Amino acid sequence: MDLTAEEVRKIAFLARLHLTDEEIETYARQLSAILEYAAQLQEVDTANIPPTATVLPLTAPLREDTIRPSLPQDEILANASSSEEGMFQVAPVLEQEP
């Protein structure tokens, strides 16, 4: 299926793209090749192939959930610009209006 320059201009307009005449010619060839390949894929007999969402196994590789010691609190808070009562102190993000 060969796209015309006018069809490419319409697609570019819908996509809000400003293309030069040279780009329109290039995209007409490239989009035509893509459409021809898609048409070729439509000819493949997939009647006996079950629909699939993915070819990968449906399990996620997870690490063991093990308890490990963390850094001491005072060592972590040493990196904070400000802390109070064992917690990071930050400037308020949302101010409440009276």
C-alpha cells in the first residue's frame, strides 16, 4: 500500500507535525513499507495459536525476604541537614491557611 504525499500531510496535520516536502517524501516511503509489512503479517495463519499477552513466564523473580541489620539511627541522621527527636526534619510542603 503506497501512501500519497497528501495522506502523509494529513497524518502530519493530525499529529501536529510540521514537515518539509523532503520529509513528506521520506515518510511516505517509510510508512508505506510499514503498512506493506503489516499486510504481510495479516496473511500468516494463526488459527491454531492461542492468544498470548506475553511469551515470558508469569512469575516475577523475587529475592528472599530476610531480616538484616540496618545502619544505626545516629549514623543515618548524621547525613541530615536537620533532625529532631530521631527523625529527619524537613520544611513543610503544604501550608495550611488559617
